[in-house]
Amino acid sequence: MIQHKTLDPRRFLRELFQAGVDAVRAERAMEGELPAPPAGRTIVLGAGKAAAAMASAFEKRWPAPLEGLVVTRYGHGAATRSIEVVEASHPVPDQNGIDAARRIMALAESADENDLVVVLVSGGASALLTAPARGVTLEQKQAINRALLRSGAPITEMNTVRRHLSAVKGGRLAKLIDPAPSVTLVISDVAGDDPAVVGSGPTVADTTRAGDALEILARYRIDVPPAVQAAIESGRGGGPVDPERHRVRVVASARTMLEAAAAHALRCGVHPVILADDFEIDADSLAQVHAGIARQVARGDGVTTPPCVLLSGGETSVSVRGKGRGGRNGQFLLALALALDGMPDCWAIACDSDGIDGIEDNAGGVIEPGSLERARAAGLDPGALLANNDAYRFLESLDSLVFTGPTRTNVNDFRALLIV
């Protein structure tokens, strides 16, 4: 057992993050049982940040001929032999995403009862698999996506709106696949791992109503053009989806990631506590919660005793108020540093498992007991940076940004607080 005094906190936290991400990579996620090959064609369709990696891993294991098309985020491609990979924009959709969606829909419609359609879905699919509902333009969808991203709405609410603006989400892809059977494999990036929410559930029946989408838009004061309002109010839902013909299986999730990180911590002699894998509140509030738990642990009256590491997952939100740089993990770390206020013997990491924090080039970052003091010595005001959503500048000034590049998977945020 490693004594905590010999532990390099930054290295240890990076190792935890790496262990978690490795556990949810497509190669690991696709190791489970595969369906039997059909008498006819095997058609592979997919969308998401992990779609290309999932397609590559599926190809390597599939014992029969196949064909297909998947769409992933720019820079998230992977080598495939028979499945075409198209890259498109995320989080705001673009024409490449629309063109790919149309081709995916055409392939789905070409399947008959002798074929099998394998659908690979991961986080990011909502933006990447873009087929606007009748009467809705790409520009309108882009504007609504941007407004939702700035609103601080949780992903479940964002995807409710997206389903009602789509010709392919909310089970509509399954209706195109009929009468062929399908198997959907999901790498979940949402709290609770509901397949209807991951990628807005292209092969899962939509249980929300037009009124739900309109209420969300109204609550966040997002105005939409009359044509968009009419498209939502038309209520053209995907209808029921036969779960026997269209089977869905979650193959990796935030829980998978956190359990792998916990196992690594134990090997290092540090006791892990998984607080939750489904936090879905704003980053500033979650930082306060984590700081409170950390202080209790340090006092000896918490959920465990030092040396320990507190682990959590889920997806925070950020209500964008300022004009600074930084994603939700950076925002969490800056808010946490302020809440801990230099608490000794406490280090933290927060990163997005896809390697991209929001729209930045970093995955997240690390803070330590002296982070606030060092930032102030450099002439920065951490409180003002937080109010301006400028966590990137804070972490950059401390050489505390974490860069991984695209990981080609996505189960959302990874957070770890080490207390020694």
C-alpha cells in the first residue's frame, strides 16, 4: 500500500481520469455479446462522438459482411474498412450533419425484414444527426441550439426540444428501419442512462409531448419563429416503437468510468467514495456541495477518512453570464477553488470524458491548495473570473489545464477530489 505522503497528487488524479476514460472506450464497450448475423444485409448506422470508434470496434468483431455510415464530430474519426465515417459540427449542427443524416435515413429505409440494422449511439448524436422537422431550417435549429447551450438547461431538457424539431430523433429512425429489426448499442452520456435521452433516442419511442418542448423554451425565454412553433405544435411524433424488434442496450456509462477510477485508487492505497454518477445541476452549486463534503471529510466526520478520493459524474450546466473562456468543468474547478478557499491537503480534477470541455481545446483542469494564492499573486481576481465565465484564463495562468485531445468516447464529466 502506497503511503499518501509519497503520492504525487497531480499525477494520481490524471491517472484516475485516464483509468476511467480507458474503461469506456469503444474497444472495451463493444466487448459484450453481439447479435447473430442476419440472412440478409448487416447495415451499421451511427452518430455521436464515439460513433467512429464504435464502428471500428464493431467491424473488427463482426463475423459477416457489413456496410453502413456513421457521423461523428470533427477530429473524432477512426479507421474503418466497410463503414463510411463522416465528420460534422458539434455542438451546433452544420450542413455536413444534415447531409449525413439524410444518407443514414435512406440506408435505414432500404432495409427489409431479412436485414439487420445496428445503430451505434453516443453523446453528441443530437447535434450530429440533424434532420430538421418539416418547416424548420438548419439556421433555425442552429439558433435554438445556441440559445439552449447558453441557457444552462440540463441535457434532458435540451434533448426534449431537439426531439420535437427532428425528423429522425425520438424513435423516428426506428420507424424508417421497419420492417427490419435493429439493435442499438449506446455509450451513455446522460444522468440515469435513459436511452431515450442519449442522442435524443433515434430508435426509442418519445414519451414527451409538444407542450413539454414549448414549456422548456418559454421557461428559458427562448423565442422561436412562427414556423418552428408550428412544427412543434403539429405534434408529429415518432409513434410507438416495438421494443422486441428494436432492441437497445447501454454498453458503457459514467458508472463504468467511476468504478474503474475507484479500482485504480484502491490499488494506490487511497480509499474511493463514489458520490454519484448522475449529478445534473449547475457547476457553481455542485462545487459548493463538493467543498462541503470535502471539509467534513477533512474534519473526520464525513463519509470516509483521509487519504481518500471523492468521485462523481454526470453533467453540470452553466448559465453563461460573461464573455470569458472555459467549459463547465473549468467553471466547476474555479468555483470549487473559491469554495475551498485554500483548504490544505485537497486537490481536485474535473474533465470531460470526451477530451473537450465545452468548445475549448482542453479536457478540463486541476486545482490544488495554493491555486487561489498563486492566481492572485499573478494579478488575477478569481471571483471576477468566475462571474465572467473565464475559468480557462484562471487554469491557464496556473499551468493547470488538462489536454488529452479527442478521446473518441463520451460518458460526460469526471470529477475527483483527493484529500490526504
